[in-house]
Amino acid sequence: MRSTQTGAAGPIRITIIGMGLIGTSLGMALRSADEKEAPLGSIFITGYDKNNRATADARGRLAIDREAHSLVEALRDAQLVVLAIPIHEMRDIFRAIGPLLPSGAVVTDVASIKGQMLAWARELLPSGIEYVGGHPVLGKEQTGASSADRDLFKDVIYCLTLPPRTRQGAVDVVDALVQQIGAKPYFIDPQEHDAYVSGVAYLPFLLSTALVEMTSRSPGWKEMIALAGPSFRDIARLAAGDPQQQRDICMANRVAITRWIDDTVTFLLEVREQIEDGNGEKLLDVFTHAHDAHEDWLNKRPNMRPGEAVFESLGRIEIERPSLFGRLGRGSRDRRR
């Protein structure tokens, strides 16, 4: 690997912007890998957060090699930049880093919405800067650097979304980063990603919110509280999520989310009609189908990409270390579409 600035041999210089749970855990996972076996080889990580205390905490947890106190300092020698910040800050950070990025740098992110990230990257990043979208499919109720875990990404599906004509070296280096933290790279179209994630991640939050809103608005809510048992608690838990984050997700992915809402409204109206008409047979069919689908989902191996079980039976192909300037030799990428 050669520096994009000096041409001298040296470690890959990674900058992580955002020293919360994800950013700090990412740094810990990258730095804990055996350098001789790690896909990225030798690395040097700079961390930056607008909250200097968060950056210091990340340094104390050995997530980064160097603390930066400004974006200029953080990006000065960066070859790979990871944006690990909330969605509502993404547009501004794309705009801020654009003029500061060294030529040839690669930018990736961890946002759970990919179509909007790609649009902002196209709009605000200059030519000569490559963008590869990323989304680790994980969740943890705790937040902040103090809750960081170097094993947070282990065996987690990590979605990668590519703009058209993305340079091979840029894809390779982000792919290697994902593998180095123990996650599973899963290449997917950004619009497809957003449509699917809306159904399995954001629709549940909206349904949880609907439950809490409808019951808490009832005149009998004070009396109902005593009757709210485990079933209410399990579904209502999601409504405790960060309101601003959930608002931002809905605003950034309006098309996909509203389609899921429309389908859900249609389904509920159909169930309402079946109950009103006393159609127990049809109602039983609906509940049985949902029960069987749930059991089938539980019986699947966790965090398996489509076709992965078949792929694993063929054995693992050794993947060579990537270069920001292209492959140093023959390699292999496991693209999942």
C-alpha cells in the first residue's frame, strides 16, 4: 500500500468521523486484528468527533492511534474515511469534507439508508473521490464509546452499495475493511436495500409507535397500564428508540416506508373486515400463515446471506490484500446481489 500523499510505503491511513458506539467499535475491531493476517495489512487510524471528550474516550479504549481536533487535521493524510455519524448530520459532513479530502481518497459510511447517501455523495464529493456505501446490520440499545465492543461486527451482514463505475481499488479496500472486522460483505443495489430494510427495520418501529400512541391516548390508559404484560412490553420496546433518528430515517427514505405503510393499512383493513364479518376460517388462515413464516425465519441460520450455505460448501478462497490503486495480485470478491 502506498500513501496517496507522498507515494512512500506505509500503513493505510484510515479516518473515522464519529466516535460513538459504531465508530469506536469499528476502530477497536480494526486495530485488534493480527496485522500479518488482516486483509488491510498495516493501518493507522485517526479519530474525530465534534465532541472532543468522545474522541478522547475512543483513544482510551484503543480504538484509534491519533486524536484529531478538527476536520482539517483528521483528513490531512486520509486514504479511507468512514462516516459514523447520525443521518441528520450526513449531508453537512459530505459538504464539509469535500474540499478537504486528499485526491484518491475513498469515503464510506455506516448509515442505514443508502439511496440518499449515494445522492449526497454524488452532489457534494468532488471528482477523484470514490464513495462506497456501507451499512452493518446490527443494533445495540447502549450508545457511546463507553459501550463499544470490538466484537460488535462479528458475523454481522454488512451491506455494500456501489455507485456506477466505482473504481475497483475503492471497492476492494472497503470490502477488506468489512472482512477485517469480522463482518460479511453483502453487495446490494441501494434502492433494493432501502426497500427491504424499511420493511424489516423501520416498519416495526412504526408499528410499535402506533401501539403506544393508540393505547396511551385512550381515556382508560391509566387503568390499562396495570394490564400491560410481556406482549405489550415486547412490542412497545421499539418505540423507545431515538425520536430524532427515527424521524430522520423516515424523511430520508419516504418512498419505501410509505409503501410499507400502505400495505400494512390494507392488511389491517382486511383483518378488520374478517373480524367484523365473523369470518373465523379466513382469520385462522392469516394467523397460521404468519405463524409458519415466523417459525421458518427462526429456523434459518442467523446472519446468512442468500446462497451462503451453498457457497460455504465450496470452501473459502484466500483473498489478497487490496491496494487503493488496484489489486497487487489476483484476488476474489464475494458479491451478493
